[in-house]
Amino acid sequence: MNSDQLETVLKDAEAAHRAACATPLALDLTRGKPAASQLDAANALDGILGGQFLDQDGNDTRNYGGPLGIPELRALGGAVLDAPAAQVMAGGNSSLTLMYQFVDAALRFGFGGQSPWGEGAKMLCPVPGYDRHFAIGEHLGIELIPIPMTEAGPDMDAAEAAVAADPAIKAIWCVPKYSNPTGVSVSETVTARLAALPKRAGPGFTVLWDNAYAVHDLTETPAPLPSLWAAAEREGTLDAMALFASTSKMSWAGGGVAFFASGPQTFAGFAKHLSFQMIGPDKVNQLRHARLFPTLDALKAHMAEHRALLAPKFDAVLKALDEGLGNTGLAHWTVPEGGYFVSVDLVPGTAKAVVELAAEAGVKLTPAGATHPYGQDPQDQTLRLAPSFPPLADVEAAMAVFVNCVRLAGARQRLKERR
């Protein structure tokens, strides 16, 4: 847009913002929580056992024991992660807990016959990325090194060069399917290069593969995810892989089941580490999930219900962005085929301003910088939108405010640059 057009956009956006602030909303697009309607889809969990507490091997799930989880859920986790059930652990309700415990143990004790990562450890963080991944490393004193995300996954040229140059780099985060927040899924080539990456790295290097959105499709014909397990098996690097998933956005977010898988030595080492913390997970809850999701096909059928609830909200987000910002040059965004987020890149230097403007109008957004290590986006341009939790009408109302704030902040910044 030329300066005259920007002045018009600015004038209109300022008027719309004043009107919005006169009657502020109370809406929240900050975190990717399931809506109540999605949680309702799993209400059969309540009472599903009918007093029958034995797993398929005849073990009483109400009692102690079974630290790796019940066989039915280990099999389901294997189907989700594309890993052998014998190498899958079914745990409590949070994969984030398992990820923290794994990284903490790798840092202090080491796995797979490797020494602990130790003081001075570093990890690669694809950006934009997941703030809770970054928070784990930061909390444990691990140095976070950003590398770019591409349309095929983490920038593997950057990753390979980094680990070859610095043996203190001990891990890379990866959300392989519908990445948070871009919605990108890794390609076959990137998966193969991730599986081979430990060969280029220093001792103890691990690929942290958080498959949080394994079956969270927004289309009826999703592209299959390449198998990291098969690629690592070919490379002989299974013990350098740590795979995670959970049912938290499938059943009940506060009452799901988390999964972990790895090669034999690392799996055994992590299981031993956890044995000092617990005698067994909540196997009753695991059995409930086994009854609700007896097969992967049953799980996918359940997730089709989620798709029907989520797709209209994502359509509303994308429609608002297209109609309000298309061809303006003030933003560009991802069009995810699954997951929970839309990532929007704004005019550099305006993300914080957009968050502040939206807050004035009663719309709460994820803080600017949350998509980058240490909460610092050097370009101040990336924001994550999470439309899953609010009702559709609220998503539409929030997006109208968001789009206007982007136009307002973007026009101000562009005109400032030209003066």
C-alpha cells in the first residue's frame, strides 16, 4: 500500500478501535484448550468400567504395580507413536510431565549408556515453537539455541551445522505433526535427517519428538506422518530418540494418559529412573481409556467428532484474516490442516503493540515472544492464535478485534518507517 492508502487504513482502524474499547469484550485466545463440547465427546469415560477392573492380562488395575502401564494402553500408544508396544510406556495424564522428567534425568544421569548431559548443556529450539518446551530447558539451566522452522519442519541444515560444531548441544525439540504454532508437519526427508542427526552430534544427543497432535486432523484425508521409529531403526539411533504423546486433547485434558517410547537401553533407563518416583501410574484411568478407545480406528472415529467441532472455528479465523488482511501486506499466516493453532507473522516491530491493543478491547492473546526461547522474538512479529476453546461466535468477535488491531499497528509502523 502507498502512504495515502495506509493513512486511510490507519484512520478507519483507529475509529474501529475506539468503538471496540467503548464496549470491551472479555474473550481469550491464549491457549489451545479443548472446548467443553470436545470434552463432552468423551463423557462415556465416566462409569465405563461398570465395576470391571481387570486388564487384558487379568491384573487388578486398582492395585499397585504395572509401572509401564496396562498392555491395552501401551498398544494404543504404540499405534499413535508408530512404535512397538513393548517399547512404549503409558503413564499419567501429562506428556509434559514425562518430557520434563526425561530431560531432567538426561541432564543429571544420562541414558542408553551415555554420560549425563551435565552442566553447559544446550538444546536446539525450532522457532516459532512451543513455549512450554522452551520453559523446560530454561528452568533446568539448559541454554536454548533457536533455529528456523521451514515448511517441511526444523531447518536441518542449521541443525546439522550446529551439532557438528558444538558437542554441548544435547537435544532438539520437534512437534512433528501440525507443529505448535505453525501447523507444519515434518517431511520424509526431515524425518530421515532427524533420525541421523545423533551421528553428527556429541554423546548423549537426543531427538525430543513430541507428537502432541498425532490424530488431530482438520481434514478428512490427512497426509500420513513419516515414521521416526522406522527411520531411526534404519540408522541405528533408536536409543537417541524420545517419543511422546498423550490423550489430553483426545479425551479429557485433565484426565488423560501420556505415552513415552524409545530404544531398549534408553527405555529401560528411563523406566528405572521413574521407579524411584512411583510404584505405578493410574491404571484405572488407563483401563477406562482402553475401553473408550479399543483400537486406533475407534480413536480416529472419536477424533472425527473433534474435527467437526474445531473446523468451523479455524475456518472463522482464516476467513477473518483473508477478508481483513489479505493483500494488505500487513500480515501473513499459516493455513494448518490440523492441530490447535494458527501462526500469524505481522509487520516486524508490531506484535507487542497488537497484544496491547487487543487487550484494550477485551481480547486476550498469547504474549508476544511466547513462540521463541526466553520469550524474546527478535523481530517482534509472530503471534499464535488458539481458537479451540471459545464458542464460534466468540472466535468471530475476537478475530474482528484482532484483525483491526493488526491493521492499526501495522499501518502505524509502515507510516513511521516512511517518515
